[in-house]
Amino acid sequence: MSKYLRKNAWDANNGGQFIEKSNEFTALFWYAKAVQVMQSRPIENPTSWWFYAAIHGEFLINEIKDPNYKYLNWKNISYISPKADLTALPSSNLVDSFWDQCQHGTWFFPPWHRGYLVALENILRDIIINELSGPSDWSLPYWNYLNQSTAYAEFKIPPAFTESTLPDGTANPLYVPERYGPTGNSDIYVQVGPNIQTSANDECQWNETYSASAANNASNNSGLFGQFYGGGETGFSHGGSETGDLEMNPHNFVHGMVGGESNSNNQNGLMGVPATAALDPIFYLHHANIDRMWAAWNQTGKNNNTANPNWLHGPTAQGDRRFEMPIDPSGTAWPFTPEDVNSTEHVNYNGQTYTYTYDDLSLTSYETIPPTKLHEKMLERFSKLGVRTVEKGFKMTKKRNPELVGASSGSLTLNSKATKTQVKLQSSSWKSVSDSIMKASVSKIPDEVYLQLEGVKGGSDSNFISVYVNEKFVKSISLFGLLSASMTNAAHGNSGLNFKFNITEIIDDLHLKNDLNMDSLNVEIKTKNPLVEGKEITVDRIGIYRVGQ
Amino acid sequence: MKLSNTSSWAIRITIISISLFVWVLLLINPGNIMTIEHCHVTVSGPPATSLSMLLDMNPFIPQLFGWGLMVIAMMLPKLIPAIKSIYVHSFKRYRFLYAFLFVLGYLSIWMIAGVFMVAVILGLNFLMPLSYIPAIGTFIIAIVWEFSPIKQRFLNLGHDHRILPAFGWPASRDSLLYGFRHGMWCVGSGWALMLFPMLLPKMHNLAMIMVTFIMISEHMEHPRFPKWRFHLRFKLLRILIAQTKIKLKLQVN
Ligand SMILES: [Cu+2]
């Protein structure tokens, strides 16, 4: 039994091209040819490109009614070929089993997308071998935009994705006009770098805990976005707010940057919105990279996924629909659980063991210095607050007790550039925060303080927002998934998205400046791309929370 | 933000205890402490011949009171997620007040619905005493309603847990309004199912338990696109089966 090797789309493809120096075709060429074949099939066929994209999500049955976003309805997308025949939909059985499955804002994000890629890779390889007489060991290439190679500028989309024709003269299916890039001028690249607030990175790789139940001791970090590496412990979640570190950055960031928002009409690119993203062939190379990072996190980082049975058995353990992929034109299903795709070394693919790996399993490509561990961070915090500590003299528990201590009054509409607001603190609740910081000791661990944007709604999926508290920068986040979360009758009940930010350091600094005795915090929210009229972003409430031990 | 495990369990246990307590009152009626019957008719004598006679036997106000108890027993556990959400989103000292106002709003909608429902029940009992026809008729309506897009719309709306204001009068007002709204979506999706056991001449209690199970299950399902669809919303049953299987498997290993 063979082991498939997924290779770098730049380095192993002669700089992201269709033809090797030796004049042979590259993996990218075979990918393009097989995508052509899948795109020639009608959406009715479960092995068509269009059906596969709808497995991730669609705006076809879930039609958008809001005139501002109708351009995202699949019937209006010019990239979709007439051969897709969108008027003849698959049977409702097929639609109910397979469509709208993608898992976002959840601990199922990494395994669901792994199964999705394995199924697609097998359909593509079948086409390459049987219909195109191509290489029998073909595997999906990955785009590692964080690679610091000196040979190629790998943060750019591989050139094969921007050519208009293939070497054989046919139209290049890898080229998608509805791709606008981070600055909206159709220059497609991923912003990487220390001087850009909304830049992609692989800091997530330092996180050592998959999810809350995998935190075996209290010194485990709860992650940059408070949901650990893999995400929040939810049921089936076709879009949600419990986004893990890997999913937020780089995953969501890259979606937003590649899709982008067009300068000419402020429209989102296909990659920027979950229900259109999988139409773009770059999607699968992006996800192969995310999958590679997860594999590296396990193998090189020596981190384990959670052993929680509700994760291993998948969403059916919580009464939800199962994960499944069609493997042939008649719609035969490969049902899978996270346990089936727990390791790339033995994926349980349709009753057989399927093995693949990557030509690069470095834990990080961009970040070089691991962050301080939680225990040291705590020591640093104690010394900052002037608490004398004896090494190991304090004990943190896993207990986390969040409590609201302040909130904005009324909802907030974000302006194009920056929106400032005051978030009022409730005096008695806030006093408990300042008390806990002032009376901090090794036996009384001071509170942590969080800011949460609650009920964020809008349709600016490719956009980013940056949050500041009392003029200090906190963090930037991507709004990938916002439109679906704001639609009624979608899978979320239009509650919008929530975003959580740890602002403990800023509060500690205020304490050191003797400024804790205040009745409000100044919060400023900046959007990366401008917001045009009718496409504003609203925030139901900004909440400030203390999390005590 | 997620409520701490301790508070989460406290809410769950409190709500379920209240609900169970009321169930015991309704089903067992220990020591006959309840002077009224929650079940509609138990006409044991000759069939009622006049409305006033029926009302004598089934006075309207005690009937409505029984209806209220039934709503508390059956529906309270469904409110756990909303109450948890109110708790985590409110200042500590107001958590109970806002949750209470929400429940109050919710129950009052069911009581208003109850006025009509009890009138219908009494009316049908008067016209067709001890007949299965009203129950069968309602059952058919409930089935049609069950698979309709309108019902799906109501269920979807039931997932609309909005963020409430945190301060002052607006916070109290909106908690109550949230209860009203949530109650309306709940009555909208469940009125026919609730009516059915009330019209059954026999096996009323069993039907009530089954309806509770179905109603809790269907509110656990994710929102879906509203359309005509044959779909059994037995999520609670699926969870129980799946979790039992997992437990058994863990024991074997
Ligand atoms: Cu993605």
C-alpha cells in the first residue's frame, strides 16, 4: 500500500508553474486538468466541482435575499460554468446528506476539512489516472504562504493560479476573476510581516492544547482566542463563534486576504465567504496547508488531539448529522468521524487505510521564538504587580468563572475607519476586579479581564477589525463567516458572531498607573476595508468580563 | 463567554427540580393535595347535557390553573439554554431578576394561549364528550403542522437568543420582552402538540410525557431552511442512544 506525498506548490512545481524545468508537467498542471474535468460535470453529479463546493456551503438553495449581497448567489457568479446546469439540482436526499457541511467555529474544523480534502483528492486522482493518463501517485499540492524561502516569494499566490490559459491552450480553471486580494486590486498575496496589524502568522502552532477537555493541567494555555488550538467543544457547527487558534489565523486571515474586497464595487471575492469559498481551486491548496500545519502540530510539535469521545465519535454523539463525502457519481457515501482522520498515517477511508504525509512538517514556517509558557507568564504578571513569588509557589486551577463587569449601552454601528465608544463599568462588579488585582498574592490569583464583541452582524466577510482599549492595540480578527451568521433561517438563527479578546495586560498597566478607579473603558474599533452605505457592520453589545479562578 | 460549570449545573438542577416537582403534583397528586384535576374531563356520570353542568364539573379557572402547572412541568427544561445565556450576559446581582422576568414573560404567553385552549377543550368536551374525534382531529393537524415550513420558521425563531442590555430599566424591560417573544415562537410551534393530550379521553399522562419529549427534542435541533419536509425531530433520543453506545464501548475497552 502506497503512501502519498503532498508537496509544496511553489518549491515542488518549478515556482508554482505548470511545466517543470525538465519539460514534464507539474502536479499543478494535473490538478488544473482534473479540475477541468470535474467542472465539465453538472451540479447534479456528486463528483462534479460544483457539488463538491456545495458540500462546503452554498448560496443556491440558501438563497440570499438582501440586495446588497445577491451577487454571491451562485446563479450570479460568472466563474460557475454553464455546464454546471444550476437549474437541475441533485435529489433532495443527496442535498440533505452532503451539502452545507463545513465546520467552522468549532473543534470539528480540523478533522472535517481533512476528510473533505481526502475525498476530493481521491476523485481528482481517479480522473488523473483513468481519464488523463497522468501520474498514479498524484497528490494535492499545498500553498504555504508563510514559507520564508529565499528562492520564491511564497506569500504570493502561485503563478499557475493567475494564468489565463494552460500549456495545452485550454482555458485555465485555476484562474478565478472574483479574487481581489488584500488591497482589493486583484493582486493576490497573503500579508505577512511584523508591521501589519492584520497579518497572517503561525503563532497558533505554539499552543499546546487541542481543546478545553484536553487541558490536563491548569498550566495549559487557553489559546490566543480563548478556544485553544482546535476550537470550542460544540456539536455540528456550520459556522459559529468558538473559533480555535489554527482556524482564526492563518486560516480565516488567508480566506479574507485572498478573497478580499474589490476596490471598484466593494464585493467580496469567492474565497472570502464560506458559502462560495470552495468554488475557488486555491481553496484546496490553502486547506492542504492548514491540514499540514495540524499534522506538524501533532508529529513535530508532539501535541495530541483531544481524546474526548464527543470529538472522536463526531457530531452524531451529540445527536447531530454525520460527516460524509460522496465518492462516486451515484453518491455513495463515505461517512467519517474525527477518529477516522485522527492521523494522516492511517486515515480510515471507506474501509481502507489511506496514508499520506507532507514534504515539510516543520512546526512553524514563520514564527521562530516560542512565547512564554503560562506559568512563566504568571510569574511575570506577579512581578509586574509587585507580588513576591516563590517559584512554583502558586497554584492555578482549571476553574474559570466568568462574570460581566461592564457593557456598552445599546448597539453600535461601525464607521468606515474608526468607531470610538465608551464601555461603562458597573461599579460593584468592577470593584471586585480592582480588588483582585490590588490584593493579588500567590494564594489569590488576580482576575483576568476579557472584552467581547457580542452579536456582530453584517456581510463584510473579507474584512478585518482591530480592537483598541484605552488607545492600546489589542488584536485583529477576520470576519470570515459573518454574512451567513447574520442571515435569518440559516443554521445559526441570525445571532451574528462573538469575538473574545484578552485585555488583562492593559488592565494591569492601568492599575500600575493608578488608573483603575474609573467608570468606563474607551474602546476603539477600526475596520481594514472601508464600509459602504448599506453594508455596515453592527455590534449588539460590547461586554467586559472578569474571569476569576 | 461560557458560564462556569458550577453555575451551569446549579441552573440545570434548579429548573429540573421545579419541573419534576410539578410533574409529581400532576401525575401522582400525593395525598390529593391538589383539589383540581389537571386533566380535562373525567366525566364519570351521565354525559354532560349542558354547558353550565360541564363548567360546574370543570370550572374554567381551576382548568386554567391546571394548564399553567402543565406548562411549567413540560416547558421549563426547555428554557435552560436561554436562562444560562441571560446569566452569563448579566451583572451578577441582576442575574436572577432578569432570568425571572424572562420566565415570567414566557409563561404569561402560554397562559394567554391557555385561555383559548381551555375554551376549545371545554367546548369540544361539551359537543363530543368522551369522543376520540377531537383528539384524532388535532393529531392530524399536529402532524401536518409538524412538517410545515411555518413550524420550521417558528423553531428557527426560537433560536434567536439576543444579547440583552446590561443596565437599568432597559435590561428589565428587554428580559420580559425576550420572554414574551420566546413564548410566542414556542406557542407558535407547539400549540397543536400541546392540545392533543388535553383532548384524549384516556392515556392523557402518557401522551403528555411523549409530547414533552418531542417538544424538548425539536427545540434542540439546529435551525433549518423552512420548507415542507418529512422530518422526525428526535434529537434527544438520538443523543441518548449515541451516548449510551459510547458508555458501553468505553466499559468494554
Ligand atoms: Cu477554509
